[in-house]
Amino acid sequence: MRAAVVGLGYWGPNLVRNIAGSPATELVALCDQDEGRLASVGASYPSARTTTDSAAVLAADDVDAVCIATPVSTHHDLVRAALESGKHVLVEKPFVTSVEEAEQLVALARDRGLVLMLDHVFLYSPAVRRLATAVQDGELGDLQYIDSVRINLGLVQHDVNVLWDLAAHDLSIIDHLVGRLPRSVSAFGEAHQGHDLVDVAYLHLDYGDGLIASVHVNWLSPVKIRHFLVGGSRRSALYDELDPSERLKIYDRGVDSTPDPESRRRILVSYRSGDVVAPALEPVEPLRAMVEHFADSVARGAAPLSDGEQGLRVVRILAAADRSLAAGGAAVTLDAGGGA
């Protein structure tokens, strides 16, 4: 797959490195409006032409796919132009800034028969793939709760709040595990940097059927924590992105309860303390796996794991979270069709 990368700021060079290094892809063009940045990145990839004009990239016959890593405010116009030019698209998270924009792009990709994929990179990590298998195979039992913490010092964004920046990662993982939208969303947060963008936030999701989820995100924390805890009726699992040796642990620990036959008001509780297993995980860079999955999806004309539909669901939740923030944390209901 012949690919171009548009946007060479924080994330773009990582895409460039993996596209250039994969046998499934060929890096043919680099684009950024900053000529100094373009020259700096381009020097390491002399076979790829460089340009400050994204329209020239989209018009090129030797570009099959465009990877967009620009500020989110530019995503809608760039993705739309790429799809209208007949290019497959991989776009950085967050997808776009509104549900309406996301719906338009998903419909356009579907009508043109093109692959539209979100850079929800953690879905391609070996730990999350193994976690998804544990959920799908019933190893954890019925899901009861998901508790995620993604906090660090920076990078403070200037166009989206901390939920759109950081929680988009966790919501993509939750969506992959649960496979449906929550019934309602509540969000609480505060802005501390002299503008109206929330930089510390707590997001609560009610999925019904006994499943709730909580996501805590923070740009101001002096420590970096990446914990994603999934509790099931049989077992629980902890995904710790920062643990270099045991990123995923599955716990046979929990609480078992049964009704007391002698009293309808009491339950009998027992605590289970079994083994903790750290499954062996293949040492694969998630971003490399994602790039190659994109190329494979394009080759097969198949929907990728993090397709536009998933991107739309994540945007629906984030938009509902913004409405909840504005309403002081009031629950915002999402209907069966995805609206709020």
C-alpha cells in the first residue's frame, strides 16, 4: 500500500517510521505546512517526496492511502477531501469534533467503498488483544465494571479538552470489549489553566445489565498512571500499559455471594483468592501492527478493527460527555440509534 503522511508534529513521525519500516507499506510522500519540520523528517526518508501542499498529495496517482496526523480541527476537511479523491484514510484520534461531522465522513467512506480507519492504537497492542479474547471467550464471566485511569503531566492541548485527548483511548478499548454504546453518560471536570478547556475529568458510563465504567483523565498529575481494570463475575484483569514485563494480569480473585436461605434480607459472602496469571504476550509494537492492519484492510476491502463506525461511537460518547459537563454532571441519555 502506497501511503502519504499529512502532519509531522508529535505523532506523525511515529506513523512515518512504521510505514517506512513495514513490508506491507511504501512511504511515498510527506506533507506539513512547517517547512523546517518537513525538511527535518524528510531527511531520514529520501525516497519520499516532501510538500507543504496537502492538495498535491491527494491528487497524486501514486498515493493509495493518506494518514492524517494534524490538529483535530482540520480532520473533517482533510478526511473529506481525501475520501473524495478516492484515497483510503487513517486518521489520528480524536476523529472529529462533532457527531454530525463523523456521520458525514462514515457515510462518505461507505458510499465510495473506501477504508476509513481511526488511529485507536491501543486496540492493536498484544495486551488488549489478549484481554479482548478473555472477554469474548467468557474467561472473565459477565462484565461488571471497568475502571480506567489515564493521568500524566501534559501534553496540554489547545483545541480539545482532556476527555477528547486522553479518554478517547480508553473509550475505544471499552467499545471494543463491550461492543455497544452506553445507556447514559455523566462527566465532571474542571479547567485550571486560564481557559475553558477541562484538564481534569471523571467520566461515568452506564451500560445496563449490571455493567458500569469509569474513566479518570488528567493533564496535571505529577505521576503517569495507565491502569485499565476489567471486573467480571468469574475473574478480573488489569492492563497496565507502563509495566514493561507484565502488561496484562488475570486475577482469580473476587467476591462470591449467595442468598441466605434462612433470611431473604441477608446474603452469604465468601472471598475468593486464587491465582494471578500474566499471559505471555508477543513483543509487537502496537503502531506497527495497526499500520499493517490498515494495509491488510485496504487490500481485502474489509472493515478494520477501529473503523469509522467505532470512531463515530466514541465521538457520540465524547459529545454527550461535553453536554454533561455543561450541565454540571447531569446524566445524558444515548438512545438506541446513537443519538443523545
